[in-house]
Amino acid sequence: MPRRPKTSPLVLRQQLKAQQALDMRLEGKEYSEIARALGYANGSGPYNAIQSLMRRYALESLSELRDVEGARLDKMLAAVWAQASTGNLDAIDTVLKIQQRRARLFGLDRPVRIDVDLEPRQTVILKIGDQPPRVIDLKDLDLTHLSVQELEMLRQLQTTKLIEGEVLHIAPPEQASVGE
């Protein structure tokens, strides 16, 4: 199906309707309310129209929407600030949530720095009987913190070729049968 020209009456009506939906959203209207007012089938119609419009006119409308949302957050903060400053724990919690939302809206939080250690780890998870599993780092092995059973199992593992992620079942020394 061929694309309609950008100035066709249908395309212009759709763009006008999307602009009306954006204006209503900037006024604080819910998508379902906008849908009823403008004749969309449901709330996803105005949402998709606004998203399409914002992609076309990118940052100008988005910046205005951020400013409106920021002003709303300012009003909310002003409404609870006095209570929070007197020590009201619910109000303090609300203030923190508003500040957190504001930081996300305006990108105020610093990115989290993640240090990655690219050195491969050599670890073993030992599970003996009903005891909880233990993670043992083979590169930084402290034998003084290992039980006799754990030391014996590590000795057995030294002679076994393991594949990363492999689960190996070795009977503890006192449970080993004569035929093994």
C-alpha cells in the first residue's frame, strides 16, 4: 500500500489529533480520558500517537513534558515538606520518593561504576551430606578453615579433570563403599 503524502488531509488530521492528545497529556489528563475525548478506541491510541509525535518533533515536546512533570513534582514536594521537616516518617518517605523520581526524570543520579575483574576464578562449591554448601576459592585457599572431609574431597578433585559448571558427586571418605 503506497504511503500517503505528508500533507494529505488524513495525515494532517491524524497529526492534529496527536497534538491534541499531547496537549491534554501535558494538562495532566490520563490516556483513557484522552481516548474518550478524542475518539480513540482505548488508552493505547493516544499513547502511541503521542509517542509518534514526540519521535517526529523529538526534544522540544519532550523537554516541555519534563518541565511539566518537574513542576508537578515541585507541587507534591511543597505539599509534604513541612510535615517531613517536623519528623513525620510517612512524609519523609514521600519526600524521598519524590526526590528519587525527580533524579530519574532529570538524570541527576551518577551512573554506578562497576569494576570488572577479568581474572578467571577457580572456585569449587562443596556440599557434604546435610551441611550447607561451601564456596571455596582455590586461588586464595586457606587450609586452616577447611574440615578434614573438605580437604579429602579437594584432594580427590585434584586428580579429576573438571569442566566449568560441572557437578561432580563424590562420596565423602567415611561414606565411600568398598567397591569404589
